[in-house]
Amino acid sequence: MNLYKKILTPLDGSEFAECSLKHVQEIAVGCHASEVVLFLVLDPIRQTPELSVEDRRKAEQKVEAEAANYLNKAAGKLKEAGVTTRIEITRGIAAAEIIDYVSDQGIDLVIMSTRGRTGISRWALGSVAEKVLRRSVAPVLIISPVTLNVKAHEKIVGR
């Protein structure tokens, strides 16, 4: 029996987030996961008087293309290891989008990194990882900065 069939891995372009990919690969292979979803939440581009509707649409398309390229590169490395991987890009508030996706898509495990903020910066900015951990219907594996090996992500992402 495969306990973790569908694994979700939120990424944000940071080295911290990418370091979770080593763990994702090992767990996905070891647990014979049927699918890993690399998930990126983009901030909405707000309409302003200075920004035409057409310019906003072009900006959104450009950002989405860059996000897809980034995720496809990470997915490619996982696929080379034999992990069935797909990408998903959405817009909104990161924690809420992740929590909704986990619930709506029947995700069995979330693997994500945390930046390890403490004190006032954590209070002021909040923690996406903490919000997901508290509200997810699936188990959440949090990779902390203390356990991150920045060189390890280079093997996965190819930097």
C-alpha cells in the first residue's frame, strides 16, 4: 500500500524552497508516489490607473511563463529520477491557495521548506509553512533551514 500517492511541494523560487526537492525525490521514489505536484503561487497583479488592462494581461503572461520555466526545470530533475511530476501555477495568498489545493486535489503529503524566521519578522510577515501546517488536511513535512544543505539543491535544480 502506498501511503503517499500524491505529494505537493510548494516552491517560491528561493533556495530555501528548492532544498525541499532532495527530500521530495527521496520520499517519492521510496514511497512509490504516483505523482508529485510542484506548486507556485503568484501574487496577483493589481489593476492601477497607470496600468492598462492590456499591459496588466501582458505582465501576468510574462510572470506566468517565467514561473512555468522555473517549475519545469525543477520538474525535469525529478523526472530524471523517475518521479512522475507536474506543475501547477495559481494566483492568490500562498497559504490559502496551498491549503485549498491540498483539500480539493486529494493530496496525501505536503513537503515544504520554511525560511526559519523568528521574532518580529515572523510575527509581522506570518509563516506560510506554519499556516499550512495548522490547516492542512494532509500531513505536512517541514524542512527547516537548519537541515538545509544549500549545495544539495544544486544537484536537483542544476544551479
